[in-house]
Amino acid sequence: MGFSTLEATALRIIWAALLLSAIMLIKDKSAFRVRLRDLPLLAVTGIVSIFAMSFFYLSAISAASMSVAAILLYTAPFFVTAASAVIYKERITPKTASALLLAFLGCVLIAGVGGNVTPAGLFYGLMAGITYASYSIFGKKALERYSAYTVTLWAFIFAALSALFAVNPVLLLSKTVQGGAGAFALTLAMGLVTAVIPFLLYTLGLVGTQAGKASVMATAEPMVATLA
């Protein structure tokens, strides 16, 4: 539809922030209440873990291929497990290490080992994996003080603000209008189905399990994508 990688990223995140805000205004206004001193943590979560991750992942797809981007994105559990062991003292057991390796191997087998691996694709893919991993670390920290709904809401608000600074809002709106109902429906679906629902569910998952385990379980994504 003529949107650039950055514009597609921005639309996905802006829609997600608007939808989450509307839902929380109806469901639970208290989700908006946070302490000023906690805003930097929520800002970093939104800017790095959501906006930057989305941009790097779409850039990896453009620079390499979908299969290569998917494989590199799922280096994230390795980063999460290592960081969680240092920050949250989560023990890396033989079972955890085995699950980690098997999950990554499964992603490689599903996505395929082919594809044009360019230096740019490799860089963007690894950065997508690192920034994706950071959500588990920052999100887990924020959950010590706030509900999953508050963490997800503010993360997307800050991600949307950073997206608006990164693109030309007037041009973005113009392209969406020119795209008609199709562009409106597709970008709305991107915001709801590929951002609001998965990030909220993942944040809720972090409440009840270790960050490393949650990250490994999220590797079900390529399997679901293949079946779909």
C-alpha cells in the first residue's frame, strides 16, 4: 500500500496505543495512574522494547527475508535467560537450557535455513532479538509495582509518542486516507491482533512465570504462523 517500514511500524503502534487507551478508559481508569519516578522505566519499555523492536524486525524482513528475520528474532530467549540469571537470579537448569536450544532449533527448522543473509539483515535481526528480549526484563521490573494492564498501556503510549516523532504524521494520515477502507482495516488489525492482544497476554504471562520460561514459550509463534 506504499507505506515505508517506519510508517508501517508507526501505524501498528499508534493504533495499539489508541485501542488500549480506549479499552482502559471503559474498563479500568486506574490503569493510567503511575508515579512520576516510574515513567522512565515505562518509557524505555515502550521506546526500546516495542517501537525499536518493531522497526528492527520489519527492517530485517526487508533487508533479508522473513525466514532469516524470524530465526534471528528468536535469539531473544537466549538474551532473556542470560539477563534474568544476572538480574533476577533465575537459575538456568539443564531442563531450561535444553528447552531453550530445542525451541531455537524448532524455529530454525520451521523458518528454514535458506534466505539471503546480508550484513544489514543480520544486524537488524539481532537487534530485533535483543530489543524483543528487553521487554521481558523491563516488563518484569515494572510488574513489581503495576498491573499487566498498566505496564502494557504505558509502554504503548510511549512507543506511540516515539513513533510520531519518527514519521511525518500528516503524510502518514494522508497515505492511510488514500488507501481507503482497506488500509484502515489492515492497520487497525495490525494494532489489535499483532500488538494489543499478544503484548497484553505476554505481560500477563510474565506475572505468573519466570521471564526466561515465558520467552521460551513465546517461540510457539513461528509454529502458529506456519500453520496459519
